[in-house]
Amino acid sequence: MSITMQVSTNSETVRFYVNHETEASPYANRRGIVDLKKRVFDVVVASLVTVSILIWLLPLLGLLIRATSPGPILFVQLRTGRNGRPFRCLKFRTMTYERNAQFLQAKRNDLRVTRIGRFLRKTNLDEMPQFLNVLAGHMSVVGPRPHPIPLDAKHWHTLPGYKERYSVKPGITGLAQSRGARGETEELYKMVHRVRYDHFYIRRQSSRLDAKICWWTVKAAVKGNKNAW
């Protein structure tokens, strides 16, 4: 169920879209032209990547994944999207397949991660199918990373500012990830650090910043992400 509500603050009335359990975004009044420019950027980049890279990378990595570990090529996981709308997030499968497995964040030297999966996670190649999510409108190329539903449930009502991350579309990459804040969040301060990055991005988002984050992400992938396991 979704509703539109009005709240008056400092003599200004701001409309908030509330969906499921998502509360009003403090950045809601910055939408409009920013969203349009971002969608154009997303469609152009995702289309180029899909027709030039994903069209051959998908079958190639699919063969390697199936040859080294039984199970599906893609890992499909329900994650939270903009305004709390869940969507099916696509990734190349990097772990051994177990039907109806319980959610557990990947740890350093996690035995569930396959040999090809370790390479895919270090280089961010496991996220490549999410360009299809971008074309479908579920995600942006750049934005706060969408977390698995169980991880959201852990912080949704307890960590200040957490749910406001979803006032924009989640991204394949984000400011936090491009600056090294990724991997397991076994300690609360790590998630707090990411949320601060996400809020900074939402306030300052622009095509120029998106381009920088994309470049930082590519450089980190080439060098190998030390916090990706």
C-alpha cells in the first residue's frame, strides 16, 4: 500500500511518497530534472555495456561458472529498491549452490565462494548482470548499494538515516564502494560509515560525480578490491 502525504517544515510544504515501510526522504525536493538527467545517463551507459560487453561476457562466464560448480549461472536475490519497493537483483553466481539457503554475509576465506567466484568478486564482474536491472528501471549505474532484505531488516528501524538511503534508486556501484567501504559489515561502525557516504552522495549527486565514481570503481576492479571476498 502506498500513500502521498504532505508535511510542513520551516514554512515549506514537501510532498513525500511513502511505500511499504519507507518513510519520507529529506532529499525528496531535489528530484525532477536530476532524475531525468540521471535516467538518461543510466540508459546510455547500460545500453553500451550490454551490447558491447554483456552480450559475450554472459555466455562466457556462464560456461565457466557451470563448469566449476553445479547450479544456475545467475544468482537472483530479492533486494530493496527505491522507496522500499523490492526487486529481483541479478548477479553472476559466485558461491556453491544451495536451494533455499539462509542469508549469511560472505566472510574472508568463505568456503562457499568458488574459485571463479573469488575472481568475479575481486573484480566486480559478478555485478555485471545488474546492467539489465538498470535497463529495467530497478537500479541506477551509480547509487547506494541495495542490501539483501535480511540486512535491511537488521538496521531499518535502529540505524538513523538507514532507510533514507532508498530515497533514490540503488546503484551497481556507489560512493561508499568506490572508496573502499565494502565487504562484510560485522561491526556496526562499518555500516554507519557506508550510510554517511550514501547521504553525502544523495546530497551531491550529479552526472560529473557519477562519472568519477564509475572511474574509481573501474580502477579498483583492475587493482583488485581488497575488501571483496
